[in-house]
Amino acid sequence: MRAVLLRIAISLAVSAGIYLVVAIGLVISDRHREPPRDNTGLAFDELKSGTVPQPDRSTYTARDGTELDYRFYPAEAERVLILLHGSGWHSRYLASVAGFLSLENLAQVYTPDLRGHGEDPDRRGDTDYVDQLVDDLADLVALVRERHPQATVIIGGHSSGGGLALRFAESEYLGQADAFLLLAPWLQYNAPTVRAEGAGWATPYTRRIIGLTMLNRIGMDGLNHLPVINFDLPRAYRDGTETLTYSYRLNKGLAPDDYTRALSAIQQPTLVLVGSEDALFLPDQFRPVFDRHMDARVGTVEGVSHLGIAVKPAVQPPIRDWLNTLPDSH
């Protein structure tokens, strides 16, 4: 029996060693990326329609003491929307839809700059741990609840901001949200909604992501600060406030671990909108995916791109109509 146990122990040690060598090999072998090529298929001209007058930045204090930026759009409504931006930039481009909801007194809107993003973050493109963005969002929701105790609180997000909203739904904080607004949300790289070609926008370090995922499965997270994805924002649209590289822990924190589990967990009213001209996602796949896992209102906005779904006037009527179905207070 002793000899058998010894053989088993040796076998396990060898297997663990091979696993570790393979994982580290994947991490260190995938480190070089060509600079952005300015050939992305996304219609970045759409962002110009989002550069409208907006409030000054304010800050709130996260649980670790960091001051994080947000903009607040007031309204005479007891609905509050926290609207999360997508990858590579920050909340500035959400001004058009936030301003509309504010001026029409449909909702008060908070547009935070996610940690690692914005005009002057402490550490651009990185967080301290995978779920720090979820914790930051929970801290902002707590502030909103304190300021607007009777309000219906809606968690909204565009693209990877929608992915963060779904990761929030997957977490212990799901009950803090009264409704969800998802604009062309990122579900996961393997979701049926994702176009295989990806519009040339993101360049992932695929081997490194696999290696770091393997290491994290055995509790080794010391390399999670390493970059794992680059974004190709054409130089004509850069102003020094963009975030073109994400660490493993930030990138992982912007999507649910299991989007089917996240969708199935949501019982709150949910609106999902995608543009018919989305170059990143397949618009006709959103309804079947959501219908399979939850009861959501899913709509396609004709003639609108992936970026346009967050800034174009065409998105305003369906959001207005859906908001008017929600209670004005919690």
C-alpha cells in the first residue's frame, strides 16, 4: 500500500509540474504585439455625436479609498440609471444618451469612468484584482441608494460595460439592481452573438490568456497584471485619455464567467438593444440567446452601428418607451 501511495504521489507531482510548466510557457511565449494598424472596422465617426455638453467630473470613494470619477445628469425623476462605458475609452461618449434622459426627466444618470480608465487614472488599464470593477460598481450603487433612497436603480452598460453589468448580475450584488439596460452587451468571446472576425478592434494575447487562466485555477494570480489585449483606436481619435491595453485581471472583470448563468439569474426587467449595422456582434443572435435564458425585451435599432447604439438619437425612443414601463420609484 505504501508503494502504491508513493507512486500516486509521484504521478500527481509530475502532472502538477507539467501543468505548471505548460501554463507558464504559454504566459511568457505570448508577449509581442504589433502596434495598432488603424484598420478597425468600427465606425468611430459615431463618437462625434457623443461629444455634447456634459457635467463636470465628480468623485466617489471606493472601498479601498480610491477616488473614482463620474458625471451626474440630474432629472426630476425617481429613476436612476448607472450607465457604464465600453472598452478603450471612458464615459464622455455617453453624454448624448445621458443628456437626453436627463432633459426629458426620464432618469437621473450617473456615468462613471471605470477604474483603470478616464482622464487621469491611478494605473491605466489595470485593477488590483479581477472583481474590483464589480466592487466599485457596488460602492457606487450604495452611494446612489443613499442619495436617492426611493429610486428605481437601473444598471446599464454599452459593449464591455454591458459585460460588467452582467458580471454584477452574476455576483452577490444582483439584488441591488432593480432593472438592467444592455446596449450591444459583450457576453463572452464564445457567445453566439460575437462575429468571428471581430472588426479588427481587439487583439488578444490568446496563449497568455489561456496560461493565466490555468494558473488562476490553481490559485496562482501573481501574474494577473500582465497585458492580455490591445485595442486598435485609430490615431485620429486619440487624445491621451484612451486606454489601449488591458491587464488580465481588468479584462476578465469586464465579462461574466458564465453568461448563461448571469442571464438566468436576472429576474429584473431588462432591455437589450443592438444596432442592425453592428460590426462586432451578430444582431439577429441576441434575441435567441436571451430568450433561451431569461425574459428580456430585445430590440434591433435599424441603421445603427456598434458605437452608434450608445450615442445616436435613434436609440432614444426605445429606451424612453421601456423606462416608462418601469415604476418611478422602488
